[in-house]
Amino acid sequence: MSGTILVTGGTGLVGKGIQYIIENEPEGSRFGKKAGAKWVFLGSKDGDLRDFEATKAIFEKHQPTEVIHLAALVGGLFSNMKYKSTFLRDNLLINDNILELSHRFKCKKVVSCLSTCVFPDKVEYPLTEEKVHLGPPHGSNFGYAHGKRLVDVQNHAYNDQYGDMFTSVIPTNIFGEHDNYDLSDSHVIPGLVHKCILAKKNNTPFIVSGTGKPLRQFVYSRDLAKLMIWTLYEYNEIDPIILSTGEDEEISIKDVADAIVKAVGFEGDYQFDTSKADGQYRKPASNAKLQRLTGGFKFTPFQEALQQSVTWFMENYDSARTGGNGKLNNVETKQ
Ligand code: NAP
Ligand code: GDP
């Protein structure tokens, strides 16, 4: 692998994680850069990937040989519930442009990023790779979920028709440095970390949305980064692979809030706002296929990874992303 590896969404949570691993792992090691390879990390300033001509200009400029495709309109439960059509259409356009141009430019491999939201709402747990298309996704994020699901359909279609090696990964909930730490348009860990830091600073209660009962399975962005690099180097199936800690590491939102309280050093009041949605109760995913194929990957313990993320956010408070998802600022809704 000595060509140009293009990472779309290279400025986001996962993209920054991959950049960190590529810059810090020894060259030639299992997750490190290969000799002679050039890694290009793109952000939306390099071109709007919803636009075919802008995307084509990127491919003409960089002539990628492989693509890690992360770019997506991403949001937590609350933005997904509000902007379903935008989440569906933006992601369909981005994915279609990347896959079609990767085909036309004869890229040797594309690894796209899905999410456990793609799985059916009503399905036997744990989630495993072959259950993606067995029923409709949860209603709270069906726009985003269907947009992502179609990547797997496209990967198979490109492979069946042309023999393209396009595959995908399914991470569970991700957190880490460079996350979107907005107070409302964000995922649970960055949103609650920010709220807890403000509660500590202003001596106000720390409010957690929902009942605290739902369960989630988390993966640290730098662990995920290593696993995505492994997927690019070593995974050779079209079918997706779940990249996550084990299903026995599922934890409740209350456990997450407790871990955040500890990492932030917050000693004040802490309450649940049960008028806010809980979303899906749980979606445990099996990492058996991953552990079998990698020979056993060692994940960073949750509290340690959380502490690193909290420390990073505190040290980078002024430059970290806290301004919501700007891409949704002028989008209309009926609410
Ligand atoms: P993120 O931090 O929000 O980053 C999104 C990236 O996509 C940024 O680099 C952004 O560029 C880029 N982007 C968005 N719209 C674009 C457009 N129209 N044109 C060009 N670039 C665009 O997201 P993330 O959390 O790293 O997510 C990476 C992947 O993981 C996504 O495919 C997501 O669906 C998946 N995933 C995320 C989670 C999670 O918990 N975060 C869980 C499962 C799966 P700018 O920042 O420059 O605007
Ligand atoms: P999901 O896994 O797609 O639902 O993604 P989230 O990261 O948005 O997690 C949502 C879960 O965390 C739900 O049960 C929410 O009720 C709960 N939650 C508690 N506080 C917050 C918060 O401040 N932001 C978000 N996004 N979710 C929160």
C-alpha cells in the first residue's frame, strides 16, 4: 500500500483519531503508515462532498489509490429526530459521490463508515453483521440509518457488477478528542462532558437528558482508528464488520454520567430530565468477528479513555467544536 490514501471527514472525531495513529504508530507496524504511502485528510473546506463536481475535483487533484470514507452529516439522537430528511439526503449524496468516483478512479479499496443505527429496531440481540437488513431501523433516526444502510447495498452492487473492493465498518457509539462538544447538537458523552464542566464552573445542577436507563456500547476514537487502519490493510470481505468493545461492556447512561462526574471532578447536584427522549433502549453488538479476525484487540479501558478525552477538551476548550453542527443552522423543520 504505497499510493495515496484519501480520508474523507478527516477533520472530524474519527478522522483526527486516524491522523493521530498514523502520525504516532511506528512506520511499518500493524496500525502504522506503510513506507511510501501518502495520507490525505480532507475536511469540508476542501470541497462539499454532496456536490459531484466538487468531489470529482478532489479525486482529480489527489488521484487516490485507497479511500477511508468517514464524511457524513452526523448528529446525536436529538438532531437525528429533528432533521430526518436532511440526514437522509446529505448522506445519500455524499456516499453516492464517493463510491462512484472511487469506482471511476479505479481505487483499489474503499472502507466506509456505517453505524449501529443501521440495524433493525426489532431484532434478536446481540447485533451481528448479517442482521443489517432484517427489518426497519428505529424511528428516531431512520433518515440517517437508511442513508448509511444503502452504502452496504452499493458496496455489494459495485462488487457484483465491476468487482470493486468496497467494504464498510460498523462502530458502536464513539467518543474521544476532537468530538463535537456542543451542548445540544452532539452525542451523549461530549454533550454531557461539556454540561458537567459548566455545572462545576457555575455551581449549577448537572442535568442528564432522559431516564439514564438506556444502555450503550462505546468505542474510543483512537482504538477505532487502529481498527479502521487494520480494516484497510487486512480485512477483505465486502460485508461490513462491527468495530467495538464487547457486548459485555454495554453501560447505562447513568453509568456514563457517573464516569463523567468522576473524570470532571464534579461534586454538585445531578438530575435526570425525564421529559427528554431516551431513544433506543439498547443495541448491543457482538465483536466476535473482529476479535476472531484480528486475533484479539486490546481496547483502552473506558474510564481511562474518558479521562483523556475530558482532559483534552478542558485544555482545548477555546478551539474545540462547541458551536453545534453548523451544517444544520439554516435547515427548516416543522417544529
Ligand atoms: P464528525 O466529527 O461530525 O466529522 C464529520 C466529518 O465529515 C468532518 O470532517 C466534516 O468536515 C465532514 N463533512 C460533513 N459534511 C461534509 C460535506 N458535505 N462535505 C465534506 N465533508 C463533510 O463525525 P465523526 O463522529 O468523526 O463520524 C465519522 C464517521 O463515523 C461518520 O461516517 C459517522 O456516521 C460514523 N459514526 C459516528 C459515530 C459517533 O458516535 N460519532 C458512531 C457511529 C458511526 P468539517 O468538520 O470540515 O465540516
Ligand atoms: P444514540 O445512541 O444514537 O441514541 O446517540 P446519543 O449519543 O445521542 O445517546 C443518546 C442517549 O443518551 C439517549 O438515551 C439520551 O436520552 C441520553 N442522553 C443523556 N443526556 C444526553 C445529552 O446531553 N445528549 C445526548 N445526545 N444524549 C443524551
